[in-house]
Amino acid sequence: MPKKTTGSYEEKKIKALYSLYNKGLEKEAFNKAHQILKTTKNNRTISSANLLLAYYFNKKAVIDSSIYYTYQSLKFNTVENDSLKIRLYSLAYNLLATNYKKRGLLGESKKWHLKGIEVSQKYNEKNLFYTHTHGLALVYSELGDYKNALKLFKQCLAYKEDPELIYGSYINIGDIYSAQKEYEISNQYLKKANILCQQENNHNCKAVIAISMAGNFEAQHKTTEALRLYNEAILIADENEYNQIALIARLSTGKIYLESEKYEKAKTIFISGLDNALKLGLLHEQTIIYKALKDIYIAQDDYKNAYHYNDKYYKIKDSITQLQNQKEINELDVKYKTSQKEKEIKVLQFENATKKLTLENQTEAIKNMLLQEEISKKINENTILFFQNSSDKKRNEISLLKKDQQLKALEISQQKETRIITIIAFLLLLIPITGLLFQYYKRLKAQRLVNSKQAEISSQKINTLLKEQELKLIKASISGQDKERKRISQELHDSIGGSLAAIKLQLNHVAKSNFSTIDSINKQLDETYQQVRNLSHTLLPKKFSNNKFCEVLQSYFNNISSASKLQIDFHTYPKKEINDMNEVIQIEVFKIIQELLTNTIKHAKATQIDIQFNLIENDLNILFEDNGTGFDTEHFTRGIGFINLENRTKQLQGSFLIDSKLKRGTIINIEIPITSDANTINDVENELYTNTIL
């Protein structure tokens, strides 16, 4: 983590904030960062607070939120001091590179690390230079470029001021040697890393080392030891909420079960892991899962599901390729490698200069060697005469060998003729067999066509039955709504209408009566108010009490998508806790989402919307993003819908942030505290109800 310098009051606030985070009080630092963003107007403080929030979400593997707060940090990084400004840029570049690597976008990760190296070298930021060098080495390792990866990791070992960088380099060097099947060397580096991790008490490091050592055991077919270490890594990761590390360990256990043909166990692990990979946006892990599920279904002769997951696998691979901006990445890579080569050329020039000096000293030694060579020539002439005599003997022996070779050549030609005759006989037998196989293939193809037609007919019948059932359900719901309307009209006419008529009669005689009549009218008004309130409570949408909240939202989004060309992606984590929220908060969140969708459909001209619900430690984080036309947040008129959104969020004691630019789309970030206090919920409910009546 970055270390902040002391100075002004604003700098002290940021230093205290990062101190909390580095002590492990991450949730407290998270809350204080939000408080600072609400109160301060200092751009540097805003940028630093956003950067801390980006670190927080990166550690939780909530990648989209981490990327959002990183870009917010860059947006407000307008410090006049060049050194501080560049340091913030370099830290933000490292976060972006780390997030894109977690998503599996290695090219994008490489781009940001190369930018970070360029900036840190320019302003002599030694710590950040090695941080980005280590990150770039990780990318090379993922791409299979082990030569460059080892070179950069060993370069990082020279920087002794950051223990985390040193044991991280040991771990990754161990992983590279493991990939090259040099397991003993790999374990030596992993043990060095483990000693440093124990000293620093770093749980993240312990979990990663356990996974690496388990991988070595697995490669050596020691599955019992491998499973023990993978389970140890899962326990550490779950306890500390290292979501991606836990997922990697689980996928590794699934791979072991797949290879040992325990398909049901493997299938359970991969399907569970797929849900987590989709929630966390981890593209690389998604490709691993889809490929594994394809292999499982092929082994179980379920070719329909195998084809489905194979199609998913290639779609994810294609999307990763499209997300890479290769041109910019390659240019930066060339710049970096050119600078490295220039350094190597300077070293070679120095070595050449030293070699010239040694050559001048060696000229005299060469003259002495020439004299010795003349002496040796005389000796060689005598040996040549000896060899000429022996060569004559060998010529006679060679002539005898040639005759033997001619005899062998005749034998080989006879063997070739027999082989040709055998091949011709085999071909004569192969032709009728090939014809029979071709006829069998044609029959099999025809049978497949018949089977596919029968499957289409049966699916059409099923769809017809489903549509008939849907029509029956719609008719039943309409009749229920009619009954409910009739009951409401009777309630309004009989109870509330009668009460209001009585109040009107008494008001006509107020001048003639005393204060007791006014008290009576007040009591009747209170009773009428209570009746209206009770009636409104009975009209609350029953779908929230009868169905799970996330399913109601998903159904609502599906209806909008089917009625328009708008694609809506909806992700929740964790789904069970969100479904268990108080019904009053669920209804208000539903209304907020309705208002956001209405504004997007009316004004944004968007084709895609991404909605994420993340419930982290009793705080509901709503991230709403569209790819519409966007707008200028500083020069726009706040309409009734926007004001209603702010009021609803404020009544729920939440925060409402909006980020938009023309032709770039809009991102809205809402955070609502989910309290379990019954009195607080009742206060919110009464306030919302009173506002509705008034």
C-alpha cells in the first residue's frame, strides 16, 4: 500500500485513513473514506479516498467497483506538485493492471504496467518501478514467456526495501520452475517465500503458497497431499474473503476429481465455481470452468450439454481477444524492451573495451605460440608419412566391404518386391470394406436427421402447452385483480366515504356548537387517516412477500428486454442475504431501479444496461451502468425523477453518486445501509408513507 506524507490537515486525514487500512481495519477505513468524500472539496483528498476504496474492492475481488473508483481517483488527480501527481497516477495504473489481470485481460494488464514503469522511471520512483516490474513479470508468466518473467522476478529480488515484493517474487519463480517440471527447485523457492510470509503473518501469501505446493504434488501424482493443501488454501481464503484465491483452489480440486473420473463431484465444484466467476467477472476462470464442464459431459455421453459449454468457452475466448487493444500494448512493449536492450548494449560496450586491453597484452604471447607451431609442423610431417602407409591398407579393406554391400543390396531389392505385393493385396481388401463403411455412414446420417426432426416436433408441442398454461395464469391473475378492485371500492365507499360524510355534516354546524364537537371531528379524522393507512398497507405489492426479491427484479428486467431491444445484465452477490432484506427496503430499491430504467429508456438511447447488487457488511452497493449518450453532470437540469431518486436514497440514509460524460454512457453508484433495527425500519416506512399521502 502507498505511504502518505504528513503536512496539511487534509494530508493528516488521508494518512490516518491509510493507517487504518494497513492495520487491517479495512471496514472502518472504508466507512471513513465515504465520510471524507461527502465532506471534503480538496481534489487530492478526494483522489486519495477513491484510491483507497479501489484497493478495498480489489481485495474483495469486486472488480467492476474497484475499476470504477480507480477511474474516479484519476479524474480528481489535479495536484500541482508533479511528484505527488505522478505517484498517484502510478498507483492507479498498478490497480488497473491488477484488476484487468484478475479478469483475464492480460494484454490490458500489460499496457497499464508498462505505463506505470515509464512514469516511475521518469520521476525516479524506485518502489513503484519495482512494483510495476513485478506486475509485468506476472503477465509474462501468464503468457508463457518464462524467460522474460524470470529475468524480471530476479531483478525484483535485488530490491530489499519491500518484503512483500521479495516473497511474491520467490512464489512466482517457484511457479515458473513448476511449469517447467523442475519441482525440487520450485519447492526451494516456495519454502523461502513461506519463511518470509510467516514472519510478516500474511494470510494471502500463505494461501497462494499452499496452492503452488499443491500444484507440485498434483503434477507428481501425489493427489492426497495435493487435496490437503488445496483445502488448507480454501479455509484461509474463505476466512479472509480472498474470493479469487478460494475459487482457484476449488477449481484445482475439481480438476483432480475430473482426472480421477469422479465426474459428479467434479461437476458440482465447477458449476458452483461458475456462479462465483460470473459474479466476480473473472473471465480466465470462466474459460477453465466451461472447458472442464465440456469434458465432463463428453465423458458422460451428454453431447448436448457438452456442445453448450463448448460454445460458451469460445464466446468467452473471443470476448477476451476483442477487449485487448494490441496496438497500444505492443508499442509500449517495444519501448520497454528497447530501453532494456540499450542498457545491455552499454554493458557489452564496456566488456568489449576490457577485451581490447587484454588482446594487446596477448600479442606477445601469440608470437611465442607461432614459434611453437613451426616446431610442431615438423613433427606433423613425420606423422603424415606414417598415416599414408596405413591408408593403403585400409583401401584394400574397403574394396572387400563394397562387395559385401552389393550382395546386401540384392537382398533388399527382393524384400521390397515382396512388400509391394503385400500392399497391393491389402488395398484390394480395403476397397470393399471402405464401401461398406460409407453405406453405414449414410444410413447413420439419415437416422440422425429423422431424430432431429422428431426432437423439433416434440419441442414445438411442449412450447404450445406452456403457452396455454401461461394464458390460464394470466386469466386467473386478471380475475383476481378485478376482485381486489371491487373490494377496495367497497372499502372506500363504506368506511372512508361514510366517515368523510359525517365530518362534513359536523363542520356545517361548527359555528353553532362548542369545542366538544371539534374534538369529536378530530377523533373522526384520526380514525379516517388510520383506515386510509391500513388500506394502503393491504395494497403493497404481494409479489415481494410471495416471491424472492432477486427473482422479482430478474422477471421485471426480462419483461423490459422482451418488449424492447434493450439488453439488461443483472448480477447479485450474495443473493440469499439480499433476498432476506426488509420488505420496505426491497420496495424502495425496486422503485429506485424503476426510476433509473425509465430515465435510461427516455433519454439515454442505450442498448445495454449492467446492474450489480453487492451486499458487503450490511451495506447494499448498487452499480447501474449504461452505454447511452451520457450527459454533462455539471450543466444539466435536475428533473422530478432525479429529485425523487435523491430523496428516496436520502430517506434510506444512503448515498447517491453519478458519473457521466457525453458519448461515454452513465455510471450511478448507490450505497444503502441495511439495518436490522425494527424501530429504524418503522421510521423509514412511516416517513415514506406520509410523503405518499401528502
